[in-house]
Amino acid sequence: MTWTLTIPEVPPSGNVLKRMHWAPYGRLLERWFWLVRAAQGFHAVPPPAGKRKLTITRHGERALDRDNLYASMKPLVDVLRPPRRDSGIFRTGKRKGQPWTRNRIGHGLILEDDQDHLELVVQQAQLPRGQAPHLVLVLEDLTGT
């Protein structure tokens, strides 16, 4: 099966992301969470049963080099993973013995973003005149993998 989602924005370049403070990066993740959720056809995508292929086509105003292009997709790929809640107790430091929790937002459209669960292809296309920058995501189930 194949599903296509169109998102009306492009994420910041990898160079911008790697210099971003954790707080604005958290807000960026939340924004991409909602952009994916609002995409036409989102509700038609079932949970994954195994490995999936994700092809992302970036239609931007200017081309990015390969490393920058792949790095720019990190917020998007992160919100495609399933949500997760971790907790524990600090073992050392000033907060030793106190509890901690960490929440990861996600949609669960992919099992995980490692190579065993996701085949990722990121490409660029020229932005047609008169169109706003956008992303086109194509998700495919990989059978027999």
C-alpha cells in the first residue's frame, strides 16, 4: 500500500537546526506534529506492521546540499515515530533520588527511524512558479523485508 501526504511548509535547513536551542526545537517539533496531523489523507494511513519506505520530496525556493537536505528532515521524521513516555529516578547529581519523566510526541506512522524499520529517501524538486514551498511525503509498506 502507498499513501501520499502534502504538507504546506518546508522545515528549516540542517544548518539552522543544528544551532537551535532545545526549547525552540521543541516548539518546532510540536508545529510539525500538527502540520502532519492536518495533512490531507493523514487519517487514511494505518499503523505500520513492519518496515516502511518514506520518500520525501522538498519543493523549496532554493536547493540544499545533500547533508543539509537530509538533516532538515529530522523534525518531520521524529514526529512520524510513535509517542513514548520514559521515566526514572536520577542516580547521581544534585537531583539524585528524584523522579524524572520525558515525553516524545509522535503519530506512529513508522515503527522507528533506524534502518531496520525505515528506508528514507529525501529528494528535491524545483518549485513551480506561483506555488508556495511544500513537502510531499509518500509512505509505502515494504513487504517481505
